[in-house]
Amino acid sequence: MLEFAERVGWRLQKLDDAMVQAFCQEIGVKRRVLKVWMHNNKHNLATKRLQASPPPPQMPVPMPAMAPPPMPVPMSAMAPPPTTTQQPGPSYHIGTSSPPPLKLE
């Protein structure tokens, strides 16, 4: 059943119906039994088969030469941050000047 499931891609499609019927008759199970078995085992058995097969060898990719990290700039060489003049704006803090809470009736 595992080989058949892998051959049909773990899916029973209408196009493969004749092949599915022939396989079920050959092994002596109903189509529904095969369908349930495939549903219950597709994640477990399919991933085990993938993990058991070694991955294809890959060619190592040569790494380009790394540039050295930039040198830190001394604090004396840095320009001071710009100063901005801001006008005081409205305060959104809740305090004694806020209106009393609304009463719901």
C-alpha cells in the first residue's frame, strides 16, 4: 500500500480510478479502506521516507572575501545632534483639570 500511495502521490483522483479499483481488488480491500489508510499515514510515512533518503550532494559555494569591519569613530569627531526649538503643546495627561467621568443610566 505504501508503494501504491507513493506512486499516486498520496491522493486518490478520479483520473486514477481504474488503477485504484484494480489495486484494491488485487490486495482485497475496499477503496474507502485504502483512502482512510492513506489519509492516516501520509504525513507519518511520507516524511520518514524523505528523511531516510540522503539529500543530494551539494557543491560548496565559495564565500567571497570578507571586508574587515569599519573602525569605530571617536566621539570627539562626531558632530553634536541638532537642537530644535519646540513650543510647548497641549498636555493630554489626565489630571485635576479633566472633566468628570460620564454617568451611564
